[in-house]
Amino acid sequence: MKVSFKDNVQRDFPYKKGDYVTVVVRWLYENEKGADLYYHGTITDIDNNGFWCVLDDNKTQEEYFSFSEIENVIDGDRIPGSSKRRDIDN
């Protein structure tokens, strides 16, 4: 599936329900105090505009991410700008 993220460039979105992902809200080089950079979680549903995800820090609630409001989605065992995560607590 092709989607347009915040930068309006169409890219592949290879993920499906049940995949563990890292949602990049904004890149590390943007320094806004108090804003989260990324979230780790499991996709529960996908539509044409975004997807629902159960996040690691609150597994009792789903969060919706609109493609147009995020920078990217990458594999869940990765942290933006670095290599693989050390501890994954699914």
C-alpha cells in the first residue's frame, strides 16, 4: 500500500495488522520541548488515512495515527537514527 506521510511524498507502507512498529512522529533533529519523538506498538487496524496501534506504554488503549501527521513508520525493533533497540517488552 502506498501512503503519503507528513512530507507529502508517497512511500510504501508494508505493515499489516499485528505488526510491531515504531511510529516516527518527528525526527530527532527537530527540537520541540515536550513533544514525543516516536512510539513503539502493535498495529490493530489500518484504513486509507492511518492506523490504530496499541502502544507499549499503555496496552489497555489504542492510539490512532494519521499518515498525514507522522514522519514515518519503521520496524518496531528500531529506534529512529540508530540501530536496533536493546530491550523489547512486548
